[in-house]
Amino acid sequence: MSRTPKKAPKSPSGQEGKQFAAAASRPDPRLLDAEKFLLPTYKRQPVVMSHGRGAYVFDSQGKKYLDFLGGIAVNALGHAHPRVVKVIRREAARAIHLSNLYHHAFQGPLGRKLAKWSGMDRVFFANSGTETIDGAMKLARLLGRKPEDPIGTPAKKHRFLALQNSFHGRTLGAISVTATEKYRLPFAPVVPGVEFVRFNDAADLEAKFDDTFCAILVETIQGEGGIYPISAAFWNRARALATEHGALLIADEIQCGLGRTGRYFAYQKFASKPDIVLVAKPLAGGLPLGAILTTDAVASRVSPGMHGTTFGGGPLACAVALEFLSVVEDEKLLENVRERGEELRDGLSKLASQFDFIREIRGEGLMLGIELSVEGAPFVAEAMERGLLINCTHDFTLRLLPPFIITRAQVREFLKLFEIVLAKTPRQAPAADSGKSGVPQGAAAAARG
């Protein structure tokens, strides 16, 4: 059935027009409140988002945006998914929070489901991704301590290996294992005992790994660092060395896990498993929830009182998380992620042949990075003007994180809009001329391999 297009509203004229223009130019008091009262930790766009529906977001002026950022990988089911809304309404009327001193109906079943998806044995629920990083670091220190190590003194095996170009979160522990200096150096001294390995450089890993390290932390696909996948060769060597030195292999899948790559977890493309897996972003459909997934061997060292959380694993968040995992299964969204990801990548490859400032397209499934030879921020601004939400990370990489429910038509819509953005955006300094580049050493070769 064809739809009759709505008539555009008439432009006000005369006195009514003056009043309309005055109202339009008047500063939004909510933006003024934000400017005055919030810590200036984000460079927010000067718009107020009001609601979302599916793959679209709307601002307070009624403008519609195709959301290819997804709350930075959080809104995997888009906005206002009917099954998620139903569970939130139901459980909010029952119990939003119950202390972890008691059981509730959803933690156990959610733990079972996550163990099935991941191949791990045990689960600890936290509030956020960065909190899971700190918890995993505590577990690694615990496993690294021998009975003869005096309590209160550093154990011999207490150090951490992490990767150059990494990003693991915002807490003091997480920034200590985050290589990017702009996140770490303003808060120095950070947690000591961290060594950084060149990205995907197995030789550098082997040269640095010794018996003083209790763990190596790896983003299976680096997100904030510019969408760089870990190579099989590096993963396999990290697994072997961790086992040899009695250390833990920790997979940070906070951004790339839970279906984002078209698998339950990104590490499942490799033959071997990690000792700890960290997840968060999409887990509870936008509600705060993270999880540490680990083995029985690690869990056997934990006893009551060693770790805890006030809000982590509450009934509302866990009920929504169970529904999220069920929707992914019921609607066969992993298949959709793979298919739409291939279509998106094919379309981007065609655009790369038209625009010579596109250097490389990286990633898996619906986690893609488009590396430019020019500054990426102007393209993000132009995209927003044209009703498209993306973002730029590491200055030169445009990051795409659309929801798992994205349709073939919406991929085409994105490619059409994005082509206009690429054509119309004024180009700023090329990366080679700017004296900085987001490419970690060895990453380009690994991505091509």
C-alpha cells in the first residue's frame, strides 16, 4: 500500500514568524545546565537526543539520524526493542535492585547462558567494562601469588603485559594497562608493573614474557585504538607463553564480544581459549552490566569477601541481559551480523576505489574501521548534519558499530549517505603531514595478512 506523503508544515510569517525565529535561536536551557554543571569530560554535540526507534535516533527538534555508532557498541538491538521494553516494564515493577547477599531469579540462568556461549565455567557480574578489567587484574594477582609470598608484599609474579595501542577503560587500574598516553599520563603514577608489547609482534611478546608476569591482556579486536584485529599467530603465541609461564590470558571482549563479529565471541575464530573473558557494552541492552567469565581453575582460588559489587548483577539488568541473548538466538542475529557486515564491507570497498584518501578498511562483522589519510573529525560532523551517526577514533579512523538488527535497506541507506559525506567534507591535514598516525607498529601488515 502506497503512503500519501505528508505535507511540509508552512513556514510561519509576520509576527508568528518572528516569534518562531526567536524561539529557534533561544539557547536550550538543558544545554546551558550541562555546560554549567557537568564535568567537561566529553566533547558533546550541541543537540539533545530525545528517543530512538530501531536503528534510528531522534533529537528534540525532530531530526532523524541513522545510528551507525550504537551508543559505542551498546545498542546491539537498536533502540526500544519491544522484547527489551517488555522485560524492563515487567521487572521494574517487581525488583530493580536486590543485594548480592541473596539470590534472585536471573543471575544463575544468565551465568549458565554466558558459560554456554563462551566455553567458560564461572561468571562474576559487575557494573561496567572497566570494572571487569580491574576485577580481572585482581584475579590475575591472586593466581600469581604463591603460599610462600608474604601477604602485603608484591608477589614475584605480579606484573601485567598489555598491547601498544590498547584501551581497556577509565578506572586507575584500567588506564594502567592502557597504552595510549593521553589516557594514562595525566594520572601518573599509575599502577606499576605494566609492560607494553608491540601490536601483533610475537617476537616482541616472546622477548618480554617472563615468570614475573601474572597475565597478558588482549583486546581481540582493538576498538578505541582504531579497529585492529589480533592475528592468529599472536594469539596462539600469547596462549602458549601464558601457559608456559603460569600466567593468565585475558581477552577483553567488552566491545567486540557477544555477537559483534558474527560469532558469540571474537576469540572463537582461534583454536585455543583464554583464561578470562570480559564483556559489557551490549550485555543488558543499554543498562549498566558487565561480566567476568572464567575457568574453574581460576574460580577455585576465590573465596567470599575477596571481591564484590553493590549494583553488579541486579535483577532488572540480568533479566534484560537474558532477553538480549535470547533475541540474538531467536532472531538469528549472528547470521544477520555476518551478512550485513559483508554487504557493508563490499560497499565501503567500492567507495575506497572512488576516494583516494581512504587508506584501509578493517574489522569483522559489524565492527568496522575506515582509516583515512586525512583528519576524520570533519567527516563525523558532516555525517551528523546529514542525519548519520558515526565517530572517529585515533584521529584518522571512522568507526562503524551499527546494531545487529540492521537491515539490507539500511546498509544501502548508510552507503548512500556516506558517499555524500565523503564527497562533501572539506579535507584537513593528511596523516603523513600531521606528524601523527593512529596505526600501531605491525598493525597494517597484520590487517593485510
